[in-house]
Amino acid sequence: MATAPALFPRTELAPGLSWWRTDDATGPWRLTVVRVDLTRNDLQLRAVHARDSLRGRETTSSMAERTHDAAAGLYTRVAINADFFDLRTGQSENNQVSDGEWWVGRMLTDSPFDTWDNVHTQLSVAQSGRVDIGRYVLDARVWGRGGVVPVLGFNHAPAGTYESTAWYTPRFGSYTPRDTVPAAPGAPSRRVNEVALRSAGMRGDSLLYVVQAAAAARDGTPIPMGGAVLSARGDRAAMVHAWQVGDTVRAWFGTSPGLSDARPPRQLIGGWPRIVANGVNVAHEAAQREGTISRNAEARHPRSAVGISRDGRTLWLVVVDGRSDRSVGMTLVELGDAMRTLGVWDALNFDGGGSTTLVIDGRVVNMPTDASGERAVGNALLVLQRR
């Protein structure tokens, strides 16, 4: 890639945080790059969902602005659009954890575009601060009277399954969802038991809850503020039937594979697909690895991406302008090559096209391609500075 011209010098936003632009006549391409020193204690990453809700959309610049908290000495310096999402609802397709709080956890990525059902790649931040890229699924369970209950969804229940267990918090809404799985011809409707729980603190990395009411053989249970509801369907329903009012249960919500510190994540946010793995451009294998579709992977589009160094000390956020004479956009393979040129060891493609947005100190620094300007998206990854 060409060296950044003098017109676009590197700008130091803070110690360990800088950005610059690069023009490359090969495409032609224009890239905007942010470099973050992850060893700095005053810099931190945060996964933020639009409108502070599981549903709805919001511009990346708006998410950056409302997260900015000068009174608390916390400043949003950089924001980039992140996961793919449903245009109608704003719901993101992958898992999300923000500041240690699970917002949504799945066993499979919820995408209508996969050529086969699978788990997409995500960016994780461990409690230790270590940043990694992997294909994570929810690893959760609850210990209560009668044994251990596996939790297979967090604020999410897979559609079309007979047997399931799901954990719902107020982030999901006021009530648990109604059962939409039709019974087989001639068979009774599947059994359901739901238990309302009150939060009772923590024990180590586990969450403690107290049973508020006996298991109810119905769905649509009110979700307590500051609490949760465990919903068990099919043959799993019997596992929570024995729980009694006043029982204390212990819950663990982690990932598989586990993170480097063997603890639940501090941040978790998704994309699709991984484009660099162990220093190798693997974008050409995206269809086999993560079920990408040709019109996304193999066509030139505006792009957003995140990458980390081999030692885990440096993170890069990259956007590529597209759909213009100045910059035509990149394929995933071209994006992987660009990331490797920067020195990236592992990299993940975020949502692109009209969603591609990079905000620095409250200003959009790339060229969004929607006719209406910056697109409202599902979530974003922020770089915060504490002063």
C-alpha cells in the first residue's frame, strides 16, 4: 500500500491513541486508520447498543455522544460501527456484552444471510483487558435445587426448537416471549416452566439470585426489575419445577471457548467474518469458515474492520471509503491484505456498505454512502479515555 501523503499526517489524539488516512491508487482506495495502545490504563474499549436497548437503531456518532461523560472524566474519543443487524428491529446478529453485562447470548448466529447455520467471529475483551478474536458461543448454567440447568440462550430463544432454556433480563422487555413453536400433529403443546428471580449479588464470577415465586407453567412471565426469569421448555421444564420460593440459585455466564483469564467477558461484540488469523489472510476461506455470501465478500464495498497485534498490545480500527471515484471499496481479500500491511495479526470484518462510519472526537471522518448521510445502526465499538 502507498505511504500516507503529507496531506494526511498522523494525528495524536492522546498518548497511545492516533489516527491517519492513507490513499492508495491501486483501487483507488482511501483508508482511515485508528491505532490504540491497549496497554494504556486510561484507554478502554466499550461495546454499546443503539438506544441503550436490544431493539432500535442509532447513528454511531449519537452513540459516541451519549456515552461521553465529562462529569465522570470519561471521554469518547473514537467510535466505529460494529455488528451486522436487522434493519427493521436494530437487533444485532451476534452476542453482545457491555461492561460485563450480558445483553444477548446465542449458540448460533442469528443471520438470514448465512449459507449455512454457524457461529460468526467476535471481538472479546477479557476482565484482564486482553483482547482476542474468536468464534464464541454462550456457555451458561444455573445451579439450583435438583442440579444444574444448562442455559442455551440469554435474552434470546432459538426458533423452531422443542426443548430450550433461556434467561431473560429487563433488557429484553417487561415480559418473557410467548411460545411460537407449533405442536406436532396429534401431540400436546410442549411443557413450559418459568421462574422469576431476584438478584442477590455475586460470589466470585457467579451471580446469585433468590427464587421469588414457584415455577409457573406458563410463558409471558413479568421480568423483575433488577432480576431475571429462567424459562425452560419441553423436557427441560421439569428441571426447574422443584425450585421453591426463597431458594438461592447461582448462575454463570461465560463463553466457549473460554477467554484467556477463564472469566466472563468484559466486552463482546460481533462481526462477519474473520479476515486475518495468525498473520494469514483467510478472507478467501470465508464462505467455508463462516458461510459468507458472494455479494458481500467478493464485491467491493465500503468496509469497517478491527484488528489486533500478535502480542495483543495494539488494536487498529479501519474504515475504507467506497462507491466513489476516489475510493471504490474493497473485497474481503483486499481488506485482509490491507490489515496485514498495517501489522495486524488477527482481524475481523464489521458491517460495511452504508453502515461504515468512523467517528473521532464527535466528527464523522469517513464518507458514508447513504443518500441520507450517516446510517442508524445496531451497535458500535467505542474507545474511551479516562482523564
